[in-house]
Amino acid sequence: QLNDRTFDVFVSSYPGPVLAEFWGPSCSYCVSFAPTVRALAEKLAGQAAVVQVNTQENPALSARFNIRGIPAVLLLKHGRMVDQLAGARPLDEVLLWFRRQS
């Protein structure tokens, strides 16, 4: 879990791409997407960092990236957002999206 204080330091210092899932505990789609996020972290180990940001606890960070719906996955490289994927998607679709962007 990253927050308003730790997000920038982590994504700007991480040597590879970062997938940041913006989620909320009261979001049923986020809860159903959680196993996909865990699978992403396993499949992309050594290729990318997979982190989470709770939108309820970090509203400023959510606003900064214009998060309008959750779950949302941001792809960041060198601290900059490259692309965003909205909605709970199947694992294969998220992996394909990631590979096209990296």
C-alpha cells in the first residue's frame, strides 16, 4: 500500500515500471479485482512493481491522477504516468495492456 507521502518517492526511485491499482474497500468491483492484482504481482515479479492506493485514504493522490472510477490501474515509468486502465478486467487483458505499453 502506498499513500500520499510514499507514492512519489517509490514510483520515481523504482528502477522499472510500476502498476498502481487505485481501489476502495467499499467498492465491490475492487474486491472482486483483488485476486487479479495479486496474480499480476506474481506474474510480473522482476518486471514491474504492483502497488495499491486506497482512494478513500488518499483523496489528493486520486485527484492528482484524475481517478473518476475504481478500480483503476496506472502504469508509471520513471515517476510519470504512461497509461491508465479503468475497471475490473481479466488478468490476460491487463497483462496484454501492460506488455503493449512496456
